Amino acid sequence: MKSKEILNTLIVLQSEVEHYKTLLQPHDTGHIHTTISFITERIQSLKDELYGDSHSAQSKIPKQMEFEL
């Protein structure tokens, strides 16, 4: 995947995680927690692919693209 495609995918996935977080309820939303966890792992994988190791990936993402996960 090209860098531009990875960045676009990161933006979409981070936006989706934020949306899914709004759907969480105190009970019966375990599937949403699972989805958020899976997508969060995918986001980290894409950051690693784009920037290398996971330690430096976090610091290289532009601030406007960062969502608190």
C-alpha cells in the first residue's frame, strides 16, 4: 500500500473508532468493544508500516490526524 493510501486509511479508521465509541452502552455492546479493539490494532499496524517501529510511529503522525484511542 502506498503512503498516501495508508494515511487515508488511517484517517477513515480513526474516524470510525470515534463513531463506534459514541455507540457504547453500559451493557450489550461487547461486539462494539471488540470492533474498536480490532480497528485500533489495525491502526497501529498501519502506523508501523508507514513509519517503522511502533515507538516512533506515534510521534510522526500529524497532530490533526491524531485521535485519542
